[in-house]
Amino acid sequence: MKTQARFYHAGCPVCISAEQTVAGALDPARFDVEVVHLGQSTQRLVEAEAAGVQSVPALVIDQQVFHINHGADLSALK
Amino acid sequence: MKTQARFYHAGCPVCISAEQTVAGALDPARFDVEVVHLGQSTQRLVEAEAAGVQSVPALVIDQQVFHINHGADLSALK
């Protein structure tokens, strides 16, 4: 069974670079990567916050949050 | 030909989590991942700085630097 990875972003340039390079570099044999645009899917902000996401872009794997560089704080998306 | 990815760290808990989960999640079919412990290999600080690394843990892929969470500033390792 593959591990679910979630990549949260907000469409910012920093986000897109991280999405294309880091999220896109994960091993497809081991990970299902879901890309969530929090600027568009604002209803998922609650879920992202609950997972511990403080800023985007962020990658959540195995309930661990990895903030990758810094595009925007989550509070700026509300 | 595989893409070279470099994961710079300093042995801190934040670094180890990022190493095991993010660096370890990269697709081995596409990436050669070199793990560099800057606390031990201090001679490689110059190379890391030149690549744009400001803090560890950091992942460098395709000349792009991704600072993943924050363990320590590079200046603290000198």
C-alpha cells in the first residue's frame, strides 16, 4: 500500500518550484501525492492546520509536516 | 542519467526527520541522493553556501535550494 503524501500550496512561485521539484521527485512506487491548492480549496485550510501546516508550501508525509522554503503563512490565506 | 540531489544536515533531530522522510522518499530511479553532514564535513560548508544553503536541513536539486523546516543556521556550524 502506498503512503499518502499531501503537498499544500497556494499557487505562489515558491510553491510551484517546490511542487515541481520536491513533490514531483517523490518515489511514485511508494507515494501517492495529492496536491492541494489552499488558495482555491479554502475548505481544506482546517485540515491543513490540524495537520500542523503553518505556511505553504508544505509537504505532509506520515503525519510529519515539512515546511519547504516559505511562500505564505496560512493566516494569509483565510 | 540520474539527477544529483544533495541533502545537507547537521545531525539535529529536525534534520534526521527530514532526512529519513523527505530525502528517503525521493525516487531512486531518478535521483542519486548524497547526504552531507555539515557538522562533520565542515570543509563542505563553502560548497553548501555557494549553492545557496542558509540553514539545515536543506535539499538541493537542480541548483534549487529547498530549506526544509529549520534545524540550524549555517553560521552556527562554523
